[in-house]
Amino acid sequence: VTSLTEQMYSHAENERFEEAARCRDAIEAMKRLGEGQKVVGSPDDEYDIIASYTNDLSTCISVFYIRAGVISDSENFLFGASELATVGDYEYMPSFICDLYEKREYIPSEIHLAFNLEESDRALTEEYLRLVARRAVNVKIPQKGEHKKLCDMVHSNAKEQANQYKVKAEHDTKTLAKLSTMLSLVALPDRIE
């Protein structure tokens, strides 16, 4: 930003106003980009946080990606009631984690979980990730401190996403029931084309 600001002033002094405007626009874009990112650690902190929440209609697994001490991205994986048998139980989380990182270009050296894993599952997950990343990857379950607070925040996000899914599913069911009544259908439609 400092370099762009200097360039902007230099272009303005030399009456190259279009170039100065481009620098100004780039500075504003960089500031807006920085506003959307939450700083959670030092500039060399790189780790991911995974949390899961299950209600009676869905499971959401949230993943927050911390790069250079900032929450740089996040993903939410939603699974409906029909998929709960394979995802809702934590015993399936090692498989989910391995599948997630198998497809990734970059695997951080630490992954923090907002849920407990059996020690044997944690060790097997670390071993698999080490093979994929070709370096050590530590899977941790923070119990206190800032990392625990961040895990709680990601868990809250998963809960919110799962509950939003539930509200939408309930709304869709009510809408289908009304439609079924209006059309005098015997059963609720499974799909509408």
C-alpha cells in the first residue's frame, strides 16, 4: 500500500492522472480486501480448524483456513438427513479429513479439531496426511487458550449453517405440503422438474 501511495502521488505530480487513479483504485481494493479478513495470530501462523455440528436434519462440517495469521478462507460441507449415517458420527471424521486434504494443493503443518478423536484415529490421520504432504502434519485438539476459542468460533459457524439448513428444509417441506394439498396429491412430491 505504501509503495502504491507513493506511485499515486508521483503520477499526480507529473499530471498522469489516469495512472494515479489506477493506483488509488488498487489501494482502495486492497483496503477492502483486508477489511474482510480477521487477524487471529502472528504473520507466520498457518493452520486449519475443523468443526462439526449435527442436528436432527443435517450435519455441517466447517473448515477455516488460517494463512499468515488471518482467516483467509472457509468452507462449509452440509449433509442432509439421508447422509447422516455416514457423516454425523465422529468416527467418520478421519475419513472426511483425509478426503479433504487428498484433493488440496497445500496442507498446513497443523490442523486443529473442535471435537475429540480417538488417539489411534488421530495418529492414523496424521500419518496419512504426512504421506500426502511429504512432511509432518500435526492434528491437535486444543483444550484452552486462543486456539480453543477459534475452535469454538468454527463450531458456532457449523451450528449456524446446520440450523439454517434445517430451517430451509422445514420451509421446503411445508411448501411441498401446501402444493400437495392444492394439487390433491396422495403423497408429497420427491422432486419438482
